[in-house]
Amino acid sequence: MQTFSDVENGVLSLSGLEEEVVVLGPGAWAFTVRFITKRYIGDYAPNVEMLYTHKMIGSRDEINLEILDTASDMSAETLEKHIKWADGYLLIYSVTDRDSYQAACSFKDQLFQLRGSDLPVVLVSNKHDLLTARAVTEDEGANLEGELDCPRFQISVAEGQEGVTQVMDELLVLIKRELVKSLTAPSPTQDSVAGLEKKSRLYNMKKAFKKRIVRSRSDTF
């Protein structure tokens, strides 16, 4: 269990925590599989939803990740459940696909509406190995980055592992930062009790949601 003294001494660890990450946008499956297996698999079923578990072991932290690879065609109700379930978010679009960029903009609006603008999110601009077929400009990517006020990574999931690993490392830093903020926040007052009750309801919703995931995979990587 983390304590306030851990935060003061700068030794906060995420060890033993379970963090939920939702990956939104075309290429979510390829990104997730690349991260977990270090392999690129181009063929995938875009409308299949998958929940993966993955253990990350570092010098100080051992983190249990649950990564939800979302289906490309999901209802507004399903998207809302995913957003409320997660601790951190990856928004992916392809520089060769304007529709994917518009979808990322729409996901941004949903995030802000349901969770506010101050949350752990990373924007991923994918397929930078195909810039000759670019359909989304650099300025458009930078504008979305500014609106989200978040890091943006320009990578090619197909070309290599390094960029994918950097994206996940950055997202975990943001999740850890959010944890520090919650641990150092003032003690609950009467005004914040309702917020804590709401958080408890969201926790219960997460547990119920996990039971409804039809297909899931576990790994030992």
C-alpha cells in the first residue's frame, strides 16, 4: 500500500497495482499485439473486442495491465462503458486514413465529456512508414495533440517495437502521475464525499464490465 511518506520521499511505486488501459482507433489490435508479443500481425478482425492481461516487471515496479483492444464498430453505450472503465487511454489514428483521424477527434470529445480533460492519454499517429500516402497533415496531428494537451508519438507499428514501447512507457508515467495526485490530495470533505461514492460506483461498474467481456487472452510475456 502506498503512503504519503512514499510520495514525499520520491519512492512511489506502482508495484502490485492493476491498471486498465483502453486502446481506441484503427490499428488498436496491431498495436496491442506488437506491445505484448513484440510481433507484428497485419491481418486482424476489426470488429472483435479483446481483453489482454500483461505483467510488466521493472527495476522497482511490477504492474499488472489489462489492455482492452476495442472493436472498430461499437455503440455509443459500449464506448461510454469503455471510457468509464479505464485508467488510461491510447488514441490511435493512421496518417493515411482521414476517417481514422476524425474518429480520434470524436473519441477526444467523448473523453472530455465523460471524464474531463485532465486524464492520462497518449495520442498515437501511426503508419509513418507510409508518408507518401499521407491523408492527415502534420498540422492536423499537432492541433489534436494541443486540444488533448497530451504527448503525441509518430510511429509505425509495422516497422518496429521501439515506438510502441515508448508509447506504453509514457502512458504508465501519466497514470502514475495521476496516482500521485490522488494520494497527495486533501482529505475528503463533505463536498467530496459524493465524488468518492461515484468513484466506488465506477469501480463496481468495472468489475461488472470485465465479466461481460466475451473473449479474453492472458500472456506471460
